[in-house]
Amino acid sequence: MKAISLQTAKRIIPMIYAYSTPEIRRHDGWLKIGQAFSQSVEDRIKQQTHTADIIARLEWQGTAIFDDGSGDIFTDHDFRAYLRKLGVEIMDGLEYCNISPADSKAKFYEFKETRGVIPNKYVDPATPYSLRAEQRSAVEQTVQYASEHKNGEFLWNAKPRFGKTLSTYDLILRLGAKKVLIVTNRPAIANSWYSDYEKFVTREKGLAFVSSIDSIKDKKLVSSYEQYAAECRERESRSDMARIGLIEFVSLQDMKGAIEFGGKFDKLRHLAEIEWDLLVIDEAHEGVDTYKTDVAFDRIRRRFTLHLSGTPFKALANDKFPESAIFNWTYADEQAAKRDWCGEGSNPYESLPRLNMFTYQMSQIIREEVSQGIDINGDTEEYAFDLNEFFKTNGSGAFVYNDSVDRFLDAMTTQPKFPFSTPELRDELRHTFWLLNRVDSARALARKLKEHPVFRAYEIVLAAGDGSLDDERASEDSFRRVKKAIEQNEYTITLSVGQLTTGITVPE
């Protein structure tokens, strides 16, 4: 009797597929890109379409395995993320991509070959740049100090809009650094670091940009560390490919959460394994003078450290840096350079904003009353105006001095020389940033502005108190909302209680 052979399982190769739905007019030009990991492509497509009686045309299919011999599998989400980096429109929450069958197929095989690293043909060449005199001085002083001080630390005590990102990239190139770690306590500033990398550095300088921060991880030239490590292995196995270094951007919060740095999560282990040529601590005055932070930074092996800060008062007070290890650049320095420029060509400081501080003169009646002081329990005390007290709210979230706040807003929009008093002045102040000290005050002011006869024409962005316990995510979300509001509205007012106050630039 012939033996009975039972085949209880069949081998399924993970596949990525793309199909169109020619009967559905609104899907013209769109492809559904999905995956079949536990069934055949045909069965998967039938499962998605047959109950709705939709005709599907299979355009192409391919194995979901990278071509580098590693055997690593990728998902349809990974491939769509690659397409998104290349600017392909993808329906929110769906798998439909606005791309032709031929183009999508070509990009699919590019993705398999490069593991998602964007090929150079899609990348604009780096833009030539020229540093301003003070930026050159900062870089030159730091290069000199680094050459004389092994494992040294240097501070750039520079005002906002100094141009720290471009200057730091120039320093990286001058030092010949191939392994650079940038750590910040303000992840929302990741956008400025990436945009300057994309414009002035790019991979043509032999440096990849690595990050897992939400606000930039889907940008065209951003790689995950896993992608970067796989690329390095590929380059090492081939004699015709040059080695590539990395600039990795991480948040201090994320780093301190890793086991290697005193946290609880198994992540970012490589940060402690690599010996870095340069560690850059951005916004060095925030969140870095704590025991946990000191422990974390002690576990990072590096040859040199650059601190970036506009307000490093604690570090200066504690004499953390010798005078030779500090570069200073203040608002006064910038304004003097702008005023005294006499070189050839255009003034490089012309586009830098002038710092204006305004005060408002009290009327004679008020001055006389203020000079008399106020009687408190039999003692005469001087009058003092407290902005925090002025915008104080009660238990129901309304202003305690409600009528006074109304008069203040009316004065801003009606009295001569006040900033919003004429259409001409409003055109000068289309997008403004208002800072308060309490979330309740910001919410109450937002409500008032939306009801005010002048300010109701403005889009009000409340960059405070969204209920999130994650300050990093909240700040990133606020940045995106501000950018979107400015893009879609002629006038905006952003109210903040700390978010977006450090290291954030909104050019508009």
C-alpha cells in the first residue's frame, strides 16, 4: 500500500503588491499598495475587493525582502514611508498612493536595493554658503581650542538667530568629524537642524543624517540608525563604495530613558558603544545640569564637546568654562555689526531683525497717583504693576480683572502709537507671539481675542496646555500648528506659556 503523504502547510513568501481600481473614477492615478504575508497576493486582493464588487487590476508584485543578502523583510508601511519622503501623496489613513504603476515599480526596486536610503538622483546638491565674520570666528576659535585640548569642552554663548546650526555644520566639516552626536532638550528644533543639513551639507559631504524624532523621521534625507548601520555593512563589503559617517540627532529625554543611560527602555544602545568625534549639546542651559543628565553624558565617549546656548548663566556663574573656551555674541554685538558694516557687497546683517523695546508713558494723573503710593495696613507702599496678576484667572477660568483686560485690548487696537491701532501697523505685525505665565490665562485670553472686534480677524493658536504630559510632543505639535496657521491665514497670534520660546525659528 502506497504511503499517504499529507502536506499541512505551504511556504508563503512575503510580498508587496500594487493594484488599481479602473472602475472607480476618483481613484484615477492612484494605486493601492499593500502586503501579503500570510496568503497569496491574489487571495489578499480578493479579500479586499470581492465583497464590494470592485474590479482590481494587479499592476505589479515583488518580494518584501531587501536585496543585500541579509534576508531582512520590510513591510508595505516601510515602502510607503519611502514614497512619502520622495514627495508622493498618500491618502490619510489609507494605502492609496498617487503614483503611476511604472514609477511605483521602479521605486519599489530602488527601495529594495537601498533599504530606503534616498538615491542621490533625488537629492539637490548642497548649496554653497559663506559664514558671517562672527560665525567664522566661532568656528576658528573652536577648531584651535580642540587642537590644543584633548577631550575639551567649548561654549558658544550666542544670541538667538546667530546661525548656530550652519556654523556647527561648518565646524564638523573643518574638524573632519565622521561621528557626530547632537543632543537637545528641545526636540522641536530638529526642523532647523535638518533643513540646514538638507540645504548646505547633504550626503555628498560623506555624512548621513540619522534620527528617530517624530517631527523629522519622515524627511527625505533622514535615516534610522538601523538603515545607516545596514548601509555601512554594504559599503564595507564593496571596494567601490566610500565609507559614510553620521550626524545623529536625539532628544535628551529619549536618551535618558534608555537603559544604557540610566533609564528603563532597551533602545539607543549604540550611543554608548560608539566613540564620537564630536558631541553637540544644543540649548545647553536647559535640563542639562541634573544628576541624571550628568550620568547620561558621562556614558557617551567622545573626543570633544560643543555647548550651544543663548543663556548659559548657571554654567558661567559656576566657572564651568575658562575664558578661552567661550565664544560670546550678543544682541548688542549684532546691532553694532549691522550699523557699522562697511565691507564690499551687500550688508550680511541687513536681513537680521532689529531689536526694539517699547515702553508706554503714563499720563500725568496716573503718575501723580502712583507717586503718592498706596496705603496697606497703615504703611505707604509703592505701586507696582504685575503682569501675572493682571492676567490672573478665577476658578471658572475667567479673568479676575476682566474689564481691565478688555480696556487693555481696546487700547492696543485704538490708541495712537499702540501696536495694533492702525491697519498699517497691523500689516507690520501680521504674525505675533504672545507669552503668558499660566495656561489658564492663555486660554482665557484666546477666548477674548476670538470675540474682540479687531482680533477676531486673527487666527489664534494656543500653544499651551493641550493636556499632554509629553512636553517634547506638545512643542512639536504646536510648531506644526503655527506653521499651518501662518500658511492658511493672513494674520495670526500665537499664545504660549513656554512652548516655542527656545531654539525655534518660524521665518514667516
